[in-house]
Amino acid sequence: MHHTGREIQLAEALVEAADTLTDTFEATRYLQVISDHCVELLAARAAGIMLIDGGRAVSLAGSSRQQEIALDLLQAQHSGGPCLDSYSSGQPVPPVSIRLAHADARWPDFTERALRHDVMATFAVPLRRRETLLGALNVFVPTLPEHDGPAAETELRLAQALADAAAVGLQNHRVYTQYRTLAGQLQEALSSRVRIEQAKGMLAERWGARADEAFMALRQYARRRRLPLDRVASAVIERVADDAELRREFEGTADGPA
């Protein structure tokens, strides 16, 4: 089966969009890469992504090509624009003539800046993962694609494929980070428990006492000094804890020797 260069490039872009399960992931750089792929695939002048939460932009990223223009046009949408419209509806905003939109007073701030940058048309697609909306991908083009024609439909579908892949990548990284954090917390809790058991055993052997008596002394020592129990256990293991003070706590327990 013969594949065109554009199809191969799209496949490579989708694979790169999926590569987010890493500790070195950086969201702004990731979104910039997605925007770069969009520019190359759609022969656009520039592209940008706006992450939105609660109806407000929380992060902006522009393509490497004409990055200043992309970011300026994203920032101009604070009072309305294709990104916010696409996010609000959850649907693509088809190619729009900037001149016509400006004449109709549609997105006045945005269209004024777009004309200043010689951008003739724009369209946007939502970043979505099933029912979850994360933002929108905005494409800025030098000419208006054939209105409602197959070319315009193809451009929208390609942009939507990239936006969907980016949404999946972002959500996967979010879940990955949550699991990594949880795994780290569980590992630390386990390590802490091991240190406490080790310290308890060392004190019990040193004092010829029961393990539960050693633990009570260890806990009481930590409470009186408002120290984490794990920190006190580590000090016992490293033999830097005040043994005399620990011994007094042991002797002061109900089951300790008189």
C-alpha cells in the first residue's frame, strides 16, 4: 500500500503525541511540538494551543514558526475568539475569513491583531478526551481554504486528530504523575515502617526489653520533642540519638523497670 508523505508525517506526529509517560515531560514544550506538527501538516503560517480551565486560559503554547504571532493571537482571545468558541461548544470552528469576521464585529480584538499580522483565515478544534475538554488548537493560515469543500474538511479532520492525540497525551501524563506520586508515597511509608521496626528491635536488644516496650519509648520520645517517629528511628539506627533520654522514656513507661 502506497502512503503519501503527509500520511507518514501524521503517523509520526501521533506517535510523538503519545510519548508522555516520562519524568522529563514539559507541557509547554510538548504543546509547542504538537503545534509545529500542525503547521507542517496543514501548511499553516502558525498554530497555537490554549489550555482552558473554567472558561479561562491557563496555558498558551505557540508553534516554533512565527511563535510570537501565534502567542499574540492566542492572548488576543481574552474577550473571545476561535479557541474559546471551540472549547465552549466542544466542536470545531470551521475556517473563517478574518476580514469578514472583523467586518461582522466577531472577535474584534482577535481579528484586529490577525489582520495586523497578515493572517487571512483561521480555524480551531477542541482538545478533548471523550467528554473532557482541555482547551483548543488554533490554526492561522495565509489563505482561506475552499469554504465547506473537501479541502477544508480534510484540514479540520487532520487538526482534530492532532488535538485528540494531544489531549490523550496530556491526560496520560497526568495519570502517570499521579501514580508515580502514589507509588513514591507508598514506598516511603514502607521504608519508614521498616526503619521504625529496625530501631525498635535495636532498642529492645540493647535494653533487654520487649519490642512493644521499646516502641512505646521511641514513640514517647518523638512526641515529647515533636519529632516525626521515622526521624527518631533513623537517628537510633545511625546511633546519633540521645540514648540516655530514650532510656528515661523507657523507664518512665508503665511496663518499664522501676
